[in-house]
Amino acid sequence: MDDRHVRLEQLTQQLGSFMESHIYPFEMEYRHYWQQADNRWSPHPAIEELKQQAKQAGLWNLFLPDEELGAGLTNVEYAPLAEMMGRVLWASEIFNCNAPDTGNMEVLHQYGSDAQKARWLEPLLNGDIRSGFAMTEPDVASSDATNIQCSIVKDGNDYIINGRKWFITGAMNERCELLIVMGKTDPDAPRHTQQSQILVPISTPGVTVVRPLYTLGYDDPPLGHAELAFDNVRVPAENIILGEGRGFEIAQGRLGPGRIHHCMRLIGCAQRALELAIERVEQRTTFGKKLSQHQSVLEDIANSYCEIEQARLLTLKAAQQIDQQGAKAAKDIIAAIKVVVPRMAASVIDKVIQIFGAGGLSED
């Protein structure tokens, strides 16, 4: 086993131990805190302490392939760590590996100027601030980034931004200081060069947090999903990332590794659900038999195992293709995991809900 494999094995064991010692025991307290918190957009008081412990343990910025700034892992190497963090929905923030900050850090690291990196990347890498990625809009099908309508207009040494964004994850968080905004600088340019991305401090005059949004009844504190209005928001021209017309290119580069991270976290969530179900079927009896002795229950568990393993292997294949050929060459398989993994998780978790009966529909 070479040094790289030894280090990866050590990181995996360290992360697993940290989850066992600090994250799982804290889950119930974390959940209960948000049920009674006066301010839902301020981080739990214990989170910063956990982050410092993770940083001291060397479990910090594991997602970043740059060895000087992160762990220096490939997408394939990082994938199992992302899966482990995904077993608890909020755990990735403890290791500074949470979306949307990871994607924003990758954008700044890969495309930002030296001044942009000094102003924004460093505090993000340190975990001192949080950020949001403002792309999705209420009036257009934003899954196709070329549909974006938010305008970014040059005015002397500034750009003026006008538009409306929604479901902007992280923008409700009190520690969110930066937005990367996707908009159009030239509506008459070729379709994929109309868009640009620009750095907008959330405190800039004209930026308004309209409201927090709910997803299936959840508002996901303390990150939240905000609707934002940009009314004649003026920022310096040097805030443009990479240059006018490069927004779609940046977005595609950002989405490649990000899809791996999201999918592997979701696989970890499904895997944990299955493990809980396996415990459950040995503890509960119906009609005079353990649940594990019912054929339909065994079939559900077996099918769930197969679905998770298939999704995991497909995601690892996508990660390998990104590592070897780049995100653009891997776009088809990246699109495939975006479809397969959420569908798998919904299927597996639904079966686990059924195995838990009424309790599966409760916060327990």
C-alpha cells in the first residue's frame, strides 16, 4: 500500500471516529435546538467549537484538491468521505465541506483573481464566513443556466445588477457575507456567452432578503433557502469573475465536482437509513414473527442494498471520469448520477419509512 492510500485510510478512520465521538451523539440536541431557537438563522452555539476540533484534527477542507489549501484528494478519494459526512445532514459544515460554500470556494480557487481570493477565498477556507450561489430565478426554468434573466450592466467602473433570485441556499444564514450572482451581461451574444458571474457582498445596498422559502415544509435552519431581490445593486467592475461572458463556463466547471459531493452525501444518507432498518427488523415483531422473518421485508432490504450499491458505483465512475478527463468530458455520466442517486434515495428511504411504521413518519 503506497503512502497516498495509507493517508486516505487514516483520514477515513479519523473522520469515522470524529463522527462517532462528536456528531452522532449531538444529533438530538441539534434537532431540538431548532425547535425552540429564537433566531433560526444564527448557528448553533456548539458548531464553532466542533469546527475548531475538526480543524485541529486535520479534518478540514477535505474537498479541495489543492494540497496547500485542502486535503489534496481526487474526486474518487474524497467520495467515501463525503458519503460518511452525508450520514448526518449538517455534518459537512463541521469539516468546512458543505454546499454551497464548497462550490463557491472551488470557483474562487479555480477562476478568481488574486484580489478576489485574498478578500473572499481565505475567510471561506478558514470557515470565518458563509456564502450563497445566486443562480435560480422564479420566472424562468433555471435548470438551464442560459435562461437566466438577471441583468448585469457595465456602468463606468461598476456593474449594476437587477433581478430576482430564489431558493438561494445559505443566504438566510447570519454569517453569509458573499453571494456569487449569475446574470446576463450581453443578451445579444451567442447563447453560452451571454452570462457572467459576479461577486456581491450581501450587505450591498439594493440587495434584499425577501423571505425564507420552505422545501416540503422545511426551512433548513440555519442556512435556509432565500428569495432575494437585486434592485440597482452597484458593485466594482473588478468583482466580475474571469471576465464577461464566462459565467456558463464557470457554472459547468463548478457543477462537476459538486454533483459528486451531493450524490455521495445522499448515498451516505440512504446507507444510514438502511442500517437503521436492519436494526429495526430484529427488534419489532408482527403476526408472531420478527420483521426480518417476513419475505417482503427481506426483499425490501435486499433491493435497497442493490440500489445503493449501484448508485455508489455509478457515482464513483463519474468521479473517476472527472479526475481523468475533466468535468466537461464527464457531463453525460454527471447528468446520470443527478437522476439516479436522488431516485435511489427516495426509493430506499421510503422503504425504510414503511419498515418503521408510524414512527417512520415522525421526527423519531
